[in-house]
Amino acid sequence: MNLVIINNLPKFSDAARWDFELVCYEADIDHTEHQLSYFINERGRSGVTAPANTYQLYVLATLSDADLYRPHLTAITSKLGQIDRLIVFAEGLQDVAAQLRDEFGIPGNGVETNRLGRNKLLMKQKVAAAQLRAPRYQAASADQSAAALLFAEQNGYPLILKPVDGQSSAGVLKIENQQHLQTAIAAIPPGVSHDLEEFIDGVLFHVDGLIDAAGQVVFVVPSRYINPCFDFSLGAPLGAIMLDPTTALYHDVCRFSVSCLQAIGLKACPFHLELFQKSDGELVFLEVGARVGGADVPYVIHRTCGVNLFSEWIKMILGQTPPTIPAPSLLGAWLMFPRPATLPVRVKSVTDFTGQLDSLDRQLVPTPGELLQHEEGYCSMQSGRFLFCAESVAQVSQDVETVLRDFCLDTASL
């Protein structure tokens, strides 16, 4: 097969960091059997670890501009024939990949199919049409402020305003009153729509797994968040604990999530779905991405379930049937503390939990004297990152609470 891979995911093989260690293209694709072309930016260079003579490498200034790919893809097609698959993991690059698939006749998610896992208005529309609970919502734009104000009048404050295709809580605003809404709506760029939705007060969950080519959910792992992602941007720790499979909540969350996924119509992909449980027990769909969950989600799943979601995604892209996956025998959690608000800073001291907690599987904390600087993404050198794994949720929860209570980072400004 003639395969193209777009990679912006780095690796840190000479460090304690485990970022993207589960992404190993040559482990899942025989580079001697297939023709491989990699498109990378400088950030993704370290993530290409196959032998140098087994692929062609194209370095682009940015990976989000379709114009930069076209001459190279045209040349690849002329030399090697039709491109059979285009592989990309990063959510922020799914749109350009879909566009290029349509233009070059490459099998896989095109623009319309890609919208199912990217457009937050569309996915809520489909969930609601299936008589499943989703937040009430309204498309909002600078030239249609009257509709947004009417929605607010009907639903009350607070409201949530966010980009239709955003990720990692970037650009998300909690709208507290009419003046705040008017200001936020006016700041939306011309021709762009945002998602204005009902604020749901409840416990937030993320649900991760795999959907086969027929649209059947073949693997599902539900977890309860420790603080919402939005709060992480405000300085709160972020994490999640897997749900106990013996509980009613586990089965309710799984059933609701599967129903939402089938209503949306995702196929042949991993998924990262988020939902709320309100105080009265009602489950409310929030959004879903047709990709592997971010932060430390894939590492906890790999450790507890033995499933590499990136590998399974490649197999499905190549047309292979996902395996039957047994229920996990272990349960886990992930937890991270954000960097200080003011950067850069020099680390003076940090809490080290090595050997103190039964379920602590891995930890990544900066060393005294280390410089903490700004870096994009959850998967990076934060103030502290912790992975937990044990046979019981009780043990995991106890150790997570210990870290939440006792973790301390002391720094000095430069």
C-alpha cells in the first residue's frame, strides 16, 4: 500500500517523559512491505523512529495548511500511484487530512464524515434527534447576536460559549450575564460560528474506546473526571479515575455513551466522549472526538487493559478487524498538576511519592533546579503527572486523594 502519515507528535526517548511512547508507526506498519511518506513539522521529527531508508520525509513549516501538501501529494501519486491511506492522530489536523482525502481520492474520513467527530453543534443535533439528553444549544456568531440573546433569555445564565471545533477547552468561556455574552459574541471573528449551550451542573465523565467499521462499539472504558478540563486552565489539578465495572453507574454510563455514539454515526475509529451526570442521576451528552483521548488517558488504558488505542486505530485504518478485548483486570487513574501561572520559574522542591503509594504506577515531577517553561498540551512537563494502577478502585481513589492533598511544588521566579 501507498501510505501517507502526518505526524506532529514528539517523543522523549532520552527523558523520563512517556509522551507518545505508544505511537510507533513501524510497529504497526511493515515499512518494507508498504511505501511510506511522512509529513512532519519540527515538533514531530523525533516521533519518526523507523529506519531512515524505509520512508520518504517531508518537512513542512506548518501541518495545517493544505496548500503545502498538494505539490508533494501530487508527486507521490505520480511516482507511486494512488495513495491508499492517510494517517494522522492529532485532533487539530483531522480537518486538513479530511480535505486532502477528498481532493486526492484517498479512502477514509472525508470532510463530511469528519464533521461527526469535530462539529459540536452537529453531534448534539444528532444526539438530541435520537431522544438522548444533550445540552440545549444555539449557533452563535457576531452577525446573529439577537439569536444568542434570545437563547440566553430562554435558558438563563450561566451559559457556555466555545468554538464549534475546539479542543482541550481552548477558547471556552463561562458566560455569567448579558453584558458578558454581548462582549463575547462581538469578539467572534466574522463568518465564524461558536457553540452557545446550556450550562450543565454535574459530575463530568470521559468515556474512551473503539468503534469498528460497522459502527459497533467494541471497547469502552468510562472514567470520572477529577475537576473539569476547563478548571485545569484556571490552575486546578486534572485527572480521572476509571469506574468500577461492578457498579450500576458503570453500566449506565456505558449504555448511554454507546447510544450517543450510534446516534452520531462514528465508524472505524477510537473515541473520546464526555458526559455529565446531574444530581438527579440524569446523564447528559457533552461532546465526542473521533480520536484517542488526550492527556494520560491512553497510558492508563494501556496499563490496565493492555490496549494500545493508537495501534488499534492504525489497524482499523488499514481495514483490519479490531480484536475481541476482555474486560480489564486492573483499574487505574491519571492525575496532573498544571505549571505555575507565571513562567518561567526555577523548581526549588517538589513532593516525590516514589515507594509511598501502593497503586502509584508512574510519576513525572521536575527535579530541584529544573526550569519550568511554557509548553503546549497536557502531555508535557507539568508541575506533576501521576499514573495509578491497582485491582480495586478503592485503592486507586485513596492514593489519588493522598496526592491531591500532599503534593507541593515550590518554585522561585527568575
